[in-house]
Amino acid sequence: MTKFFNLDNPAPFVSARSWIMTDLDSGEVMFAKREKEVRQVASLTKIMTFWVISDMLTTYGINPDGCRVKILEYCTTPQLGGTSAELLPGDTLNVTELLYGMMLPSGNDAAQNLAVYFGNLAMKLEQA
């Protein structure tokens, strides 16, 4: 991206490896950093996981503070890769804590545990 250096309107500080900011009305790229770099969509997947779980909580009247999830060993292995909430196998956390662990440090381990728990719950509810 080629933009002129502008002291009156400097680019914001963003810690992400690549990002883009556009004007929604015109579509003009305002600021960007490595905007054409191909990236994995893990964060978008976590946002969708958050949305699906939030919908299930509302639909089935589940209290996220009262619903406890046991952390599974295979959901905390280094083979998951990416970022981690550093969950420990065998620990039990409530859904709210796991949602924070998934969204704030972008924890793949928290996302995996939530997906397994709510995936199993959805299958049980469907069979009932």
C-alpha cells in the first residue's frame, strides 16, 4: 500500500502482524500493514464459535456462570498450535471463564474445549 506520510492523521498503533482500515462509505484504504498477506482465519473462527455458543446459551436458558466444563487433555496439547489460554487438563472452568480465555488471549485451547462441550451438548439436545 502506498500512502503519503501525514502528521495530522497518523496511522493508529496496532500490534497485529497484518491489518487494514477502510472508509466504509468510499471503500478507500485509510491505513494498512501487510494487508495482502495471506493469514489463517483462526480469530474469525473464534468469533463464530462465540456467537454459536452465545446463541445456545440463550436458546436453552443455560447460565454461563453455572455451567462447568472439564478441561480435556487432548484440547490442551501443543499440537493445537497458535495462541493459548494456558488451560490445564483436568481443571474445571465455567463457560464465562472459557469465553474470556478464547477471546482475550485468543486461546485455541479454550475454543477447542468449548467446541467439544457444546458440540456434544447439541447432539444430546437433538436426540432428546
